[in-house]
Amino acid sequence: MQRIVSGATAVLLDAPGGGLGTAIDTILRQIGTHLNADRGYLFLLSHDGSQASSIHEWCAHGVGSQKEK
């Protein structure tokens, strides 16, 4: 777990200005690969916590996206 957190921190620190989205995608890929997952998501919760929106998705090779297009 410490390697995952350290790796994610390094990706965020190395992200160029405006590259946060790319950094998040990289972190999702690293975590998903480490956990041998099919996909990973980052959700944004509304201020009151009543709604969640998927803002990033990572899919393993050969796994189709489930995000709305």
C-alpha cells in the first residue's frame, strides 16, 4: 500500500500545470494494475453527498468502458 501511495504522490508532483487529469488517469491505471482489477473510477460527490458523478475511468486491456458517452 505504501508503494501505491508513494507512486501516486510522485505522479501528482510530476504533473505539469493543467495535467491533473492525466495524472489521475495514470494513478487509476497503476492502482488497477496492482490490484489486478478490470476497471477503476474516480467519483465526484455533490456538496451534500447526495449525488456521485464518475469523472475518471480506467479500464484494463480488453475491458470496455461503462462511462456514459
